[in-house]
Amino acid sequence: MSGDKVTIVEVGPRDGLQNEKDFVATDRKIALIDRLSDCGFDRIEATSFVSPRWVPQMADAAEVMARIKRRPGTVYSVLTPNLKGFEAAVAADAGEVAIFGSASESFSQKNINCSISESLERFRPVAEAAREAGIRLRGYVSCVVECPYEGRIEPKAVALVTAALIEMGCAEVSLGDTIGQGTPDTIEAMLDAVLAVAPTERLAGHYHDTNGRAVDNIAVSLERGLRVFDASIGGLGGCPYAPGAEGNVDTLKVHDAVAALGYATGLDRAKLEEARVMALALRIRAPS
Ligand code: HMG
Ligand code: MG
């Protein structure tokens, strides 16, 4: 409903930068996160505690978490695929950790080197550890409409993984259109299945903008009651295991679209523009 708050979760420093081929200097990552903190986000996904052999760009996760200036009121979250990542996240004082599964078997294998059911078993101890430590747990489901390796994904496959993540204790499950192929029709069909197993307040939309449809997909999700959307400053990114995928929808674009519909975001638009300029500069590579 117009007047409601829409929470934009800034994922650019993680989902955006993880895909940059050239290593982005740690100082520049920190400067970007500090600039984003000034914008007033409730949550910033700052980095990932994953294998540096799989995603070398995130190898400096501990240093990033140690050196960012933490704004009171902002939760700094990180990806943690296993207990090793979780322990590093706790040592780094992460405010939220995220486990990340998939509705596609092939993507699960390519991204985290195991099947969907194996991934759920691996996430369980992370979920238990997060509960014991009192750290908020987020879950991701990738490939909610299409997979780069096996094409169309059935909505019921998304619902199954979502239900498992919620049962495990995820406060929120973020629904990833990993390669940005969703349309309002396919997103609605997917949400119909997911809303049969999860309440709207436990769901977030994570829409990549490969085909420029992410804002339309957010609009149908708003109609279904979702109020949390992930976005990436300057549209940075993609996924290293999703060839051809563009970044998450640009934060400024989401801000303007939801503001035009009458929702409040709590973000400072002028500061978002400054952060966007900084993010886009990170993409300019030295000529090879
Ligand atoms: P594996 O090779 O099967 O795991 O990888 P392993 O347990 O055999 O470990 C292999 C090596 O990695 C070992 O080191 C471990 O110590 C190390 P070695 O002995 O060979 O030197 N290792 C770690 N190091 C640091 N932190 C850790 C960690 N775990 C193991 N946490 C694993 C399995 C899950 C670790 C690997 O596949 C991985 O790290 N994958 C990460 C993939 C990734 O980050 N993808 C991008 C994020 S997901 C995404 O972008 C989608 C999303 O945006 C939503 C959407 O858009 O759909 C979230
Ligand atoms: Mg993503």
C-alpha cells in the first residue's frame, strides 16, 4: 500500500563486486561501503566468507569487515555457505549471515559444488549456530524462474527450497532471479507457489536486471505484499557462476520506482547518486 515502507537491501558490495574480473582494491571496497552507509540503509550486504579459490574477489572479506565505519542502525550482512564461513563471519562481527541455495540442481552444483539436498544439510549446522549466537539468518534461493544451465524452473521447486530454509530458521528468504529472465507473469506464478508456503513478511525479491524487467517484477511483487527488495548500487554485478547475467537492479532505479508509487525508503537520494558515481567508477578497467 502506498505510504508503506519499502526496505531496499544494498547488495552491491557483495553481489556486485564479486563479479568484477580485476581485483577491486580493498580500500576502494571499504570507501564504497562507507559511502553507502551514509545513504541510510537498514542493511548492507558487505562481502562473502566463501572459498577464495571459488571467488577470489571476496578474499579480503575479513579486512573489509574490520575496516568499514559501521553506522548505528545499519546491519552489515555477509554470505556464509558453511560453518567455516560462519565462524569467520562471527569473528568479523557480522550482523546477519546468509546461506544460499538454489531451486536448480545444475546451478547448485556449479555455485556451491553440491546438490540441493546436500546444500540443505550443509546449511543446517550454520542455521543452528546462527540461532545459538543470536545472529539473524537470511536465506537465498537462486534461479527462481530460470537457470543458466537447465532453463525454466518450476515454481514448486522454488517453494520447496523456500519452505526448507524457513523451517531451518531463516528470518527472511530472498528470491533470486539470478539471470534476470523473469517477467511479471513468471514472477507472479513463482510467488503464487512460494506464498502458499511462506508469509509475505518473510520474503524478499532479488531481481537481476539483464532484460530491464526488474522494476516491473518489483511492481508485481509489491502487489503480492512483498516489501523488501535487494538492489545493487549502479547495477553492479552479476554472478560468477551465471554466465551472461547482469547485475542486480540499480538501487537508484528501485528507489525512484517505489517512491513514485508512494512508498518510503528512508534513503537519502542525493547521497545515493554520489554512491552511484563511486560504484560506476569501480567498473572502469585499465585498458589491457
Ligand atoms: P568445495 O570445494 O566443495 O568445499 O566448495 P570444500 O569444503 O571441499 O573446501 C575447498 C577449499 O575451500 C578448502 O581449502 C576449504 O578450506 C576452503 P583448501 O584446503 O583446498 O585450501 N573453504 C573456505 N575458505 C574460506 N571460506 C569458506 C570456505 N569453505 C571452504 N567459507 C564452497 C564449497 C561452498 C566452499 C564453494 O563452492 C564456495 O565457496 N562457493 C561460493 C560460490 C559463491 O560465492 N557464489 C556467488 C554467491 S551466490 C550468488 O551470487 C547468488 C545470489 O546473489 C542470489 C541470486 O542472484 O540468485 C545470492
Ligand atoms: Mg544475485
